[in-house]
Amino acid sequence: MAVTIETRTPVDVSAAELYALLRLRVDVFVVEQACAYPDLDGRDLLDDTLLVWAHDDGDLLGTIRVLGAHGTAPAIGRVATAPAARGRGVARALLEHGIGLCRPDAEIHLHAQAHLEEWYGRLGFARAGEDYDEDGIPHVPMTLTRR
């Protein structure tokens, strides 16, 4: 698998790239998971946001975003993989890359869909609270401490 991972700040993302990332997130979270929620929350455009995506010969395979990567409590979210790319290690590669973008002493946060808790656990994330409902989908807060 010849996957390229891109990392950009909001000002360095072209309109076409941003459109593709947002479209993938809508296709996965809103359409596939039948969950109407406000994906456009304004955080993709914050100065301390990093937009990360994987592609292969121009085909978008998956995306994540890292909020506050250079702070002590960054968050990784909006983890979406294109259906055709699932099972190829794309999400894992993106998560590992995203973790590497964060400070070594940071406690990295994410809000995992509950059925993926074990998967995130294999990357070092641990439960950090009780299950909760987010837009009709069970979630669990998780953290990764690399100290």
C-alpha cells in the first residue's frame, strides 16, 4: 500500500482539499452512520488545528484532525476512513501520525465510539470516564499519556 499522509494547518489547505476532507466525514458520519450532527463546528479553521489525511494516487483514504497539537492536552478526532480503504491500516497509520504530531509530554484526548474502545486501546488509549451518548451513538472518553 503506497499511502501518503499529509499534514496541514488550516491556512495551508486548499479549498478542494478541505472540501474532500469534509465530504468524506459527511459520507461516513452523517450518511453511512445515519447521524445528523453539526460536523462544521468551526474547529477545522482554528490556528492550532492540524488537518491530516491519507491518500493513494490521489484517492482520499482517510482523515483525522488534531486540535491543540502543541499544547499539553491535544485532542484527536473526526477519524474517518473511506469504505474502500477499510482494513488496510489507514486509520492506524493516521492515528500514529497524529500522536507523533503532539508534544511528547502531552495527554492526548479523544472521544471514541464505544464499539471502537478496544481498537483505540491497542494504540495506547485508555478509558477516561463513563460511556455517554453523542448524537445517538454511544461514546467513551479516552486518553493517551506518553510520559
